[in-house]
Amino acid sequence: MARVELELPEAFFYSTEIEVRFTDLNPAGHLGNDQMISLISDARYSFFCDMKLDDTSIGGAVVTVTDLVTTYRAESFASEKLKFEVGLTDFNKYGADVIFRITKNQGETLVALAKTGFVFVDPTTGKVCPIPEAFIDALPEDYRP
């Protein structure tokens, strides 16, 4: 079976650390894939907050996740601090991909790579809409599409 290959951004411009809780473990005793998805969502939320954006309303539009890909490289256990480095790739008229590099041991061990695709949706029509200028303006200049 072919493995999914994720294209990493040229640079990650945001990072956050999240500690793995005991309740994040699966019956095998390591971080469960369902909980990893929750941690990725937390990291994405933190990223948007750092840009001073509320993903429930950016320029009148809401962020809607369109897909998720995660490739696992190592296990993670309770009390480990995971570093989530965040970047953006594949901008299009309606959205982009948020890319995550997740490591432990001060970046020495790659735990996972992930991406969440997203689009902006006009809540009044329920239809996809162009990326709001407020989002573009919140990005560092060298990351703007």
C-alpha cells in the first residue's frame, strides 16, 4: 500500500507545545489517532488565535475543514510534550492547507506529519467564498498568496 507523502512548506512560521494527557492514550498505551486529530485541531485553533483571528468569523466568512491527512512516524506517550510546527501551503481562491510537523524530544523525534485543507464559507449562503482580505492581512508578508 502506498504511503501518503505530504509536501512541507518552505518554513513553518508558528509553533506551539501540547502535553499528551493520560486520557489521550488508546488501549495500547500510546497516543490514539483520534486524540491526535483533536490535538491537531487544538494546534490549528492556537495558530488562528496567534494571528488574532476567530475561525468562526473572518471577514464575515467561516473556516471549514475539507480534509485531513496524517502520517504517523513514532509513538507518543502520556506526559510527553509535542511540538506542533505550523505552516501554510497550496493556496487557492477559496482556502489553503495547514501543514503540521509534530515532534517530541526537543524536535529530535518526528511523531507525525499532517495537513488539514480548509475553505472559507459565507454563512448566509452556505457557499464557498474567496479568501477574506482579513485572513491575508493577518499572515506574515512572505506567506501571503
